[in-house]
Amino acid sequence: MCAITIYRVSKFFYLYKIYPLVWVLKFINLVVFSSVIPPQAKIGRNVMVAYRGIGVVIHKNAVIGNKVSIGQGVTIGRKVKQNEAPLIGNNVYIATGAKVLGNIVIGSNVIIAANSVVINDVPSNSIVGGIPAKVIKSIDVDVFSIMDGIYD
């Protein structure tokens, strides 16, 4: 059992408008994993969280693609005066402690370094890091074929 599993069950009850169970599951996620993953968020298939999702915070308007790996203590949220959240592509690795903030688009096949603060769009097939995050290197898509075995 991890924070994403509880999110998926919560999403099921949210879609069927069984709100008391949604609130109970959100509370369990908060107490057990210190995570906030609202059922309104759109999270793709084969999304993995490190250490069962401890400290992961995802905004309700966030859209996360397939085969995304999220480290512990990651925040995917909005900026102070915005209500829009990031759109994250497929095959993305978000390392521990990273913050992805604002109305931005993270392309597919991206690696976000630990403790980075991403506030600008990130092109596909790149590695970003720093505060604020900048493209460190463009990568070959074949790097992500290694990860395919993890999700099967």
C-alpha cells in the first residue's frame, strides 16, 4: 500500500460522488504518508513513488503522464498567484525534494535533479537541475528504455 494506491481508490469514490470515503482516504494519506494527493489530480498509469510516497504533495489541477517516478518530498503545485498546476509528460523521473511549480509543461523523457525548483517549461529528452532549474544536458531517448523493465 502506498500513497498512489490510496489516491486511486479515493479517485474511484470521487468519481461516484461518495465524498465521505474520499475524505477518509485523503486523511489516511495525510496521516500515514504525510502526502496530499487529491482525487481531482489526473495521474497516469504506472506512476511510482519512492518510499510509498512520503511527503509527496500534488496540486488538484496537476496532470501527470504515464511511467512517471516521483521521489520522496516532491511538490507538484502552483505558484502563489496562479491556480494552474504543471502538466508532466511520460517517462519522467522527479528526484527527491524537487519542486515543480506553476503553469508549466514538462516534456516526456525528462530527469529532474534532486532539490531542483522547476518554474519554467522543460523540453522533452533533457536533464534539468538547480534553483531555478535549467537544462543541464539533452539526453538520448534510449536511456529510458532501461526503465521499461521496472514498470512491467
